[in-house]
Amino acid sequence: MTTFSRQKATIISEAVNSGKSSAITVAEDVIARLSAYDAIQPQIWISRASDADLRAAARAIDARVAAGEVLPLAGVPFAVKDNIDVQGFETTAGCPAFAYRPEASATVVERLLAAGALCVGKTNLDQFATGLNGTRSPHGAPRNAYNLAYVSGGSSSGSASATAAGLVAFALGTDTAGSGRVPAAFQHLIGFKPTKGRWSNTGLVPACRTLDCITVFTDDTADARLIDGVVAGYDACDAYSKPLSDRAIERKTIGVPRRNQRVFFGDLESEYLFDRAIEKLGQLYNVVEIDYAPLQEAAQLLYSGPWVAERTAAMASILASNPEAVDPTVREIVEVGFGTSAVDLFNGIYRLAELKRHADNLWQTIDIIVFPTVGTTYRVAELQAAPIALNSAFGFYTNFVNLLDMAALAVPAGTRTNATGFGITLIGPADTDRALLDAADAYLAVADTPSPPPLDLEGKLQTVKLAVVGAHLKDMPLHWQLTSRDATFVGAFETAPNYRLYAIADSVPPKPALVYSAEGAAIALEVYELSIEAFGSFVVEVPPPLAIGTVTLADGTSVKGFVAEPRALTGAKDITSLGGWRAYIAQLA
């Protein structure tokens, strides 16, 4: 399996309930997808159900359907961020030293399983859900499924990447400062962040207990509606849960930030895509500019104000008992909270109340706020070099939402030339969750934003296949340069019949030059597989007049391989007729 499209919960559940498919068929497909994608991003997962357990769970779902149950999520595969409890799996919050085995699943997970959903496993995250980028995990950094050089977004990194890659139909994340919206934007997903208390937090490792929301990543709004219909509702075990309520949006006015308050961190593509989104929204709504400054001030309270101490409170035990187990960047952020006084906190509460009054007054004249979800994106290497400064850019438009008790829905709004997603977020007052889904449908209908193409695994691998024709062959003098980089032998092959082979004059050790020629022959070679990092270090050591280019094999496939500059042929001996370097070395002997 090298190409597959995303999965949709509505389609899968209808097929399984109707008998057109079965949960075991879905499970087999998921197992194949997981196997194919493990070569690309195994770091998406922290723990996963075994193939046998997936099949057993699928058969149990099929038995329920056969017995006459109509299950809203029959056979639908899903993943769970590893700060949410699932019975049978450890909960680690991205920190192995923190791991525990819960006695029961989180309330939202129990409701999903009761509805017939199939739990595939637990996903990677920025440790303790502290970060918006996805690089702060001892298990590695999940990557953007559409460009592996770029961040997945966080902290719900693995959940977003698993959904974007089509490994599951939906995945649970969490959102305190934007973690359920930022990864959705980067990976062309719907990121549904419910009103605080709409979904139960029982079984969630808290980041900021008063602000946390469990969220969901889906491919479309229909699936978001379906999941919300299954899991939303009051939970007496959650002190912050509240009775379910749905509030309509009566008017047709959208607020966007003033142009001089829009920040894109130098990303002109994002600026263009947001302008285009506003233009499309203008076909549906009256669009007015609003003053973003008070909302931005509220956002600053989360990490630059006393609310960072709430994260400190959630992690106080491990910070005291085993601080070295905490990611250094996460520890640097949360330890600041130890210096926050009660006076600081109360002054922050007072100021937040004033800012919330301003926000509540906005709803007297506008119905929805629409902001860029994120102003720009960065490569993984860039985030690792500047982990706090660049992460802060990701929260510019997201940090205030939970502090001011708003509902939010991240929606795709275009694609950058690097294939990463750009998105907008529709924000409404508490309990407008369903109304925001309706508004998103209206926007998507006029936006005509193309759906992401099926994910092609070719070219996504974090390894490179390299063809060698001479001194790097097995048992040859330079073969150690491959073995020292843990290169894996793929096989012995021949080139397409369009190459000529030369012995370079006066080279030590003797080296060949492989040259493309219309009047050529098939040349024997060996193919090895290296990690991208190992390949890069190998290429640096290739001396002129040799170079690394692309070599076509006899079956028509292409791999990287040794080629030569024209100067390599000066004084060289044509040995094409021998068919390969080994034959030439044997002749010399």
C-alpha cells in the first residue's frame, strides 16, 4: 500500500451498520495502513493496540451489529492523545517517568467505544500538553503529513498527523491554548474545540484544569458533528462539566482583526490566503473589523501572566520528585509558575474579568470572530533551534479563546506552496458549537478550497535508497562508509540499458564513473537504504569528480546513485562491456 485517502467516520459507520462492510474489514485495512506508514512516522504513536487486539475488538463490534444494534460509530477507527485515559493502555502525557495504567477509560472514550468505535492506540504529544509545535517529546517529533520537514503542530501532534495521514478516521486531542486547532490548520483538518464543559474531562491529565478542553480532529464537519453528538453531555464526575446547551447565531455579522493588527510573521502566503478567506466570507456575511488588542491582552495572561502557575500546579509532583524527567523546554516554561504569588493571580483574575466583559460586549454587535488559526509555520529544525520564541508565534491567535470561554472551530482555508495547510478559526460565544459547524459548512461551500489529495507514501520515507557501483560495493575498500552509517542492503540490481561504465584514471582506491548514454548497457550495482541524516553526511564526503545524482534501474524505478562529472572521463578506460565493477576488479587481479 503506497497511496491511501483519508477515512470518514460517517461513511464507515453507514457501511458497517448496513452490512456493506464490516468492522473486521475496516480493521484489516487499518492494519495495512499502519504497517505502510510505520516506515515514515512511527513517532506518531506512543502505544498501539496489537493486530490481534484490533481484530478481536472489530469482531466484537460486528457481533453487536449482527445482534441488531445500530451503532453511530460502528467500526470507525480512532486514536487518543496520550494524556487521555484508555483502559488497557498506559497514560504517559509524553513522559515515561509519569506513566500510570488507568482503571477506567476517560468518559469521552467510554462513550466512543459504546458507540462502536475502534480504538487504535495512544498518540504522541508535546510533553504534558505544553507546546503548540509537536517537537517536545522524548518519543520524537511527529511531522506534517504533507511535508515532513515541517512541524505537525501541537500539542496534539500525533493525533493530527494520524488523522491527516488516513490512519484513523478521527482522533481526540486537547486544547488549552490552541492545541486542538493549530495542528488542524497545518494539516488540512477540521479542529473542533467545544465550549468548556461541553465534553467531559474525566480521565484527562490536566494542563490547566480550568481551561482544558478535549477536542477532535476530523476530515470534515460531518464527522465533527457525529463525534460531538456521541460524546457531548453532562458528566457528574467532572467538576467543570455543565448541562448541554446549543445557542443559535441570529445575525450575519463577522468580526476580523484590523489590518494593522494582523500578524503573519513575514509569511506572505498566509496573508494572501487570509485575505482570500475574508473575501469569500463577505459573500455570506457582513464583515467588520474589530479591535484585537483586548483579546491579545487576554492571551498574554496564559503564558506571560499568572495562569502559567496552573500548569505548574498540574505538574508539581513530578517537578519535585523527578525534574530531570521533564523536557527541558517544558520545565523552563512551567517552573516560572513557582514564582507566581496569590496577589499576582488575583490581579490576573480581576483583569481577565474586565477583558471578558469587553469580549462579551462584542457579541452584541457581531456573531462570529474569524482569525487566522496560525500566522505562519516552521520547519522542525527551526523549532528545535528556537523552541520558545517560535512556539509563541503559533499561539498569537489562539491563546485567548479558552480564557474567555468561547467555542472555536478550525477550518482549512488553503495550501501553501510547501504543501502545509493554512486555516481560519471561527470563534463564537459559549455554546455556539453547532452554529459554528453550520457557519463552516457555508464558508466551505463558497470557498471551494480543494480537498487534500490522497497521501502518496512514495517520497515521504525518512530514508533514501542509494545505488553504488564501485568501491562502496560489499567487500570493497569503501564499503565501511555505508556500514558505519547503518545502511541496509536492499539488493543487487542492474541499471536500465542506458549507461556506460569507466575506470577513472589514477584514482586511489580505484573508482568507476557511471555515465548516462543512449548507446549504453545494463550495469550491475547494489542498492542500500540510509536515513536522511546518514545520506546527507555520506554525500558531503563524495569527492569530485564523482557526484550523487539519480540512477534509473532496469525495472524503471529511480534511486539516488553515483554519477560522474565530464572531467572524470579524461584518461578513463571504458569497461562497459564487462557489465560491472566486480568483473573489472577480477580482471585486474
